[in-house]
Amino acid sequence: MEKIKIFLVDDEAIILKGLETIYSWDKMGAVVVGISRNPRKAVDEILEKRPDIVITDIRMKQMSGLDLIQEVNGRAEKKCLWIVISAYRDFEYAQKACELGAFTYLLKPIEDSKLEEAVQSAAKTIRQTRKSRRILQDYEHFIENNKKVFENYMVGKFSGDQIDEEELQEALERFGGKNRDAFFYRAVCMDFVRVFDEKNRQSVTQEEIAGFLEHDLGEAYQYFYFQNESGYRIMILSASREEYLVLPVLEREMELLKQKFSLELRYGISGTGRGIKGLKEAYVQAVENLEQADGKKRDMTELDQIRSHARTYISQAVSYVQEHLDDEFLSVGMAAREVHLNPVYFGRLFGRVCSAHLNNICWKRESDWPRNS
């Protein structure tokens, strides 16, 4: 285990020598890296040697312990923990030192056990801080090396209403991303019915498909690529000018994709939107365009299954709404999340089921109406 570095400051030579030699620093997991009888000179030594803990007297002729703390803290890049030694009559000074950030204080004469306890407690705090810092650095290093994965993930969460605009913008800017409100967006929603290479008789992975799109479009545009809750693959292209996002280019790309991988592929392409709001609008429109085109091809059996599932989801959602009517923050998004559906998709299901239900109530079969006598 790495030893904690200690620096000692006291203008009384006997006390300073006693601090350095009497205590078993090694057993405490520490090592003394410097001592000083002159607190003014100690400032530069502390800044140079960067100790983890400084133990200092509060009353000294050249400079008080309070001034020493302020001077070092104001100049040091790496903060250290301060253990202040004071006489009983200097108690108010010790309190002031703690206000300046001192870890603790010890009263003279110093008890061996109290000093060891203070050093070990400070060392524990330092090691925990180091551990947390390493974890944060590892996390940031991972994110930096997987920046595109992170961006795709966050845009996917935003599109699914799991984070808001501010959270997305903050996440994208944190690792060097540009302000997305200045960009234009167009989204493509893809539904891969069959992913099979007829020539090689091998399944084509989604990674290969994403790689193909990235190779063809990645250099010309910035993009996000993710899978939504409905299993659709989404590519959102962004550009600094709206005319760069021309529709024929994307339509041609979809056809090339189908040909290259022998795909049965359905897709929906949105119009253009601007800014973070426009990004979500493009996503929603692309999903809607896919599902509207797809719905024309569904047979009655599939529609019956969809209606059955929809009624189940809506029933669960209605129960949830009834239980939370007093919640002022109740929203469609909350109800959708309760049944694990995308809010946009849920809203359409709700509208369809309600419409069908009203039709059943208002329009009876002709045989049910009274006949004219």
C-alpha cells in the first residue's frame, strides 16, 4: 500500500524533533517527507513536496498556522489535509483553522494515541478520495474511448423520453461535443425482417449493417445509431446546413443496403428538424412513417393480435392512471413507461383502442336497431 506523505511544521525545535522521531510513522502507513521550523519557508517546501498531510502548530513567530493554511491552499494544485496542534488557550484559533479546511486539531500536550488516531483517520479519507478519483478517471477514460457508443446511448435515451433536452446537451458537450441546437437532423427508422446473406449463407450482423451505413454516410454527416424499445434500428443524421440532408441520398442508401445484404427491409424517413427538439421530432416522424407504411401490409390476423396486445397495455395503463390521478406530474410518458412502451407508440395505441371502443359503442349492427313498423 502506498504510504501517506507527512510534512511537519513547528517553530520549537524540541517539539519538531519529537514529532519526527518519537512516533511510529511506518506502522501508521506514513512517511515524513519534510520538516520545517520556519512556516514561511515551509510554504515553498510543501508546494514542492506535495505531502498528503501537514501537521502544524497554530502559534508560531514567523507566521501563524492559520496564515500557513491559507497561503498553501491558495497556491497548491494538490490539496493536502491539515492537522493543527494548539494549546488550550488557542482553542478559538483551532476552530478558525477547521473553518479554513483543517481536517482536525490536537491539544497540547499531544497524546500518542490521539495523534495516531488523527493520522489514520486522515489517511483513510485520503485513500477513499484516491479510490473515488481513480474510479472517475477510469469511467471518463472508458467514455472517451467509447465516445460514439456513449453518444448513441444518450440520444437513444432522449428519443425514448428517459432524459430531457438539458441532460442530453450536457452529456454531449461533456466530452467535447458541439452545441447540437445549431444542427439540422433527418432520421431513418429501419425494420429488418430478414438479415441473411444468400451468397454466403450466413447471417448478417447488425454491426455489419451499422458499419456499412457509417462507411457510406459517416464521412459526409455526423450521425447517431441506436435501437429503440420497439426493436427498430434508428439512424439520425445531422449536418450544419439543411440542404446537406437531401432525401434521395438516404433513399438510395436504403436500397443499396437491401441489395448488399439481401435484406427484407422496411424503412421510414423523416423530414428535417433543427436543434435538439428537431432531433426528437425527426425520430418520431421516422418511426411513424415506417409504421404507417408497414400497417398497409398487415393481414387481419396480425391486426387482431396487435389489438389484443394493445388492449392489454391500455388496460394496465388506465389502472396506473387511476391510481395516480392526484399526482400533478402525471403524464403520457409516465403511463407509457409503466407498461414499458415508447411514449409515442403508446400514444398511437391509446388513440386506436379508444377509437375502436367508441365505434363499438356508437355503431351497433343493423339487426340491433328497431325496425320500422
